[in-house]
Amino acid sequence: NLSGFSERNGSWYAEEIPLSDLASQFGTPLYIYSKKSLTEAFQAYDRACVDPTGHRRARIHYAMKANSNLAVIDCFKKLGAGFDLVSGGELARALAIGADPKSLVFAGVGKSADEIAQALQAGVKCINVESIAELHQINRVAQQLNCRAPISLRVNPDVDAQTHPYISTGLKGNKFGIAYHEVLKTYREAALLSQIDVVGIDCHIGSQITSTSPYLDALDKVLDLVEQLKKEGITIHHLDLGGGLGISYGSETPPDITEFTNTLLDHVAKRGFAYLDVVLEPGRSLVGNAGVLLTQVEYLKPGAEKNFCIVNAAMTELMRPALYEAYHAIVPVQNKNLKSLTYDIVGPVCESGDWLGKDRTLGIEEGDLLAILSAGAYGFVMASNYNTRPKPAEIMVDGDKAYVIRSRENTQDLFSSEARLPD
Ligand code: LLP
């Protein structure tokens, strides 16, 4: 769904605006999102969540860690999304846009007592529990606040999501979730705790997953548990299948959002669990292809072994290549029919790992603009200030209008909260 970004007569556009106009107006590096792309991706999921009779089979809780800009989450809220949160900070963002607390699910392997208290005070729909120790912590915090805590246990189903090891989360060697063989025992324990209400069950097996089969494996294992719990008198109301559906960065062919969602929901119904309230937590597949990072070529540096194209974006703006050797397509914003050469596209940061693309054949010259595609998910949110680099601005394009949704940081801001020792 790169629908919001297109090349027309050799120039790249965000919806109706040439990317080069955005660069002149707002400078580079610059994150640009398309409202149309966000909306279309959400609506594809949401349509598949409603069956032909109009009955809602599932709800989308956008995993805001993928891109938590207030304008982005507000768009999704207006389209009817709930949210998956992983920190007190993300909870504060959700509350700042007026999200209904009952549309919030709080996940994460290391929630602090303070964060648990904030979630309980806000009245979230559910806290997803990742260890027995955390379950007891939640019970204690709820006791202090004299309230009840709605919980779900995150099951580690031990399935291989066949993705990069850093973004695989459902294997027994991962830190996430409660080991499969301990889940029933933990539910029994939870049911006995004074402040705990068991409401759901959840799993999340990884990210950038490009086939449906690991989901079906995990789903079957989780439904087996729901069946067993029912026999024991522990009622599960909602089933949260996490996120993780991949996008195409280049050569991948992930399942289509509608087909994927239908396959999972049909399977839930076929096994007789249509009564469960299903939650899906997509992040990347809602925003990944709805954003690009715009950068400018500073220098071309030919070399004996490699030619380098040094741009003004770096691992500080987009960390995915440095961290996971992730591939992002990189295109010249204006095709000038120059002689092509093969370059490594690198940033100014003092690390050899600071690269954005390797062995890319491009016809470019100094001063040209490049667009790094599929940068809407895990892009800006993972940016850092390493090398005292101010974070870039973020723009949302809607038709022929561009809105600044985060202004560029300035250098003074970066150290204004620091202090020198007294003389
Ligand atoms: N739910 C839970 C519990 C999660 O941990 C995640 C992502 C999601 C939902 C959303 O997953 P998605 O649909 O976006 O795949 N920084 C990495 C990705 C880390 C994903 C972490 N968890 C990257 O840039 O590839």
C-alpha cells in the first residue's frame, strides 16, 4: 500500500505534493506520512473484522510503538482503532488524544509498579501479563489502589515466526510471555488472587512475518488453552492475537491484509470460538508503507572498493538498517537520467554500521534528494540524538495539504536540560 506515494513523470509525490516541494519548505532529513495510506491500511483490516451480516468479529488495537506521533494515533482513533501500549509514555499519548481507556491494552515484559498503577487508574481494558512475578505485582498495586485489575496472560506458544531473530518473540528462548506449559497453572493462580479479574488471553509471535501459517499454529495452541480453561470454569472473554503481519520492503510478498484477517477469524469461528472478542494489534502493516524519509546527498565519494553516497540522514533517523540489516528501497526524488553508479548510502554518524542502503545503483549528483521508502514504521520512533543530532521534523500530507506534526528539534534543545558542575 504505497498508494500515498507515487512517481509521476520522473518525480516522486506524497499524495498531491512533490517531495521536492516538501524538502524546500521543511528541509531535510524529513519524515513524510500519507494520511490516505494510513486510512486505507486501517480500513482494509477493519472491513475484514466485520462479517457479511454486519457482525463485528474483531477489533484493531494499533500497536503505537510502530509510530506514536499524536497526529498518526489520532487518525486511527477517529477511524475507530483501539491501542496496544507498552509504556507509561504510550499510555500518556493515548490519554492525550482522548482515547477511550476501554480501548487500551497494556503489554510489555517489564512494566514498573508506577506504570501498572497509571494503567489501573486510567481504567484500561486489560493488562497483558508476562510473568508470574508481574501477576503478583499487579495484584499488590491493585490492592493499594483498592481496585480490580483486568488481566490476560501472554502465552509464549513456542512457534517459529520465521523472521529476523531480533524481532521474533514467540519462541521459548525469547524473553516474552509465559512458557506454554506454565500457562494453565498461572491462570489457576491468577483466578485465586484477590484483586485480579481474568478477562483474556494473548500472544504475539514476532514482527515482519510474511506467512499466515505460524499464526495458525499459535492460534491453535492458544485455543487449546481456552478450551481447557473453560472446562476448569475459568472464562476467557477476549483473545488477542498480537500484531506482526509483514509488509513489502522490496521482494517480500506478505499475505494481503484482508485475506490474512479473514483466515484467522474464520479459523477462530471454525473451532467454535466465535463468541470470543478478538483483538488484533498490527503496527507495521498499518504505517510501514505510509511513510518515507527524505534526505539530501551531501557528497559522492568514489573509492577503490566502494563508492559512497553520503547523505544527511543517518542511523540516528532510521536505525533499522544498522540494527537488523533491514532493506529499505531508496529512490531519487527526481529522475535526471544521469549515469548510474553503485553506491553504499551512508550517513554522517561516526560508526561503520551507519548505513541506510548497500550496493544501490543510482544516477545521482551532490545536492539531489533521495526518498527512503517504507519508513513509516519503527522509523522516527527509534530515532536518537547520537552525535548530538537534532531529530528531524515529521509532516503529514492529506491531499494537497501538508501539516507539520512534529517540528524539527534545534540543537540548543538537545542540551538545555544538562548542567555543568559548579566551579
Ligand atoms: N503487539 C506486541 C505485543 C508487540 O510486541 C508488537 C511489536 C506489536 C503488537 C506490533 O507488531 P507489528 O505489527 O508492528 O509487527 N523495531 C522492529 C520491530 C519490533 C516489533 C516489536 N513488537 C523493526 O523495526 O522491525
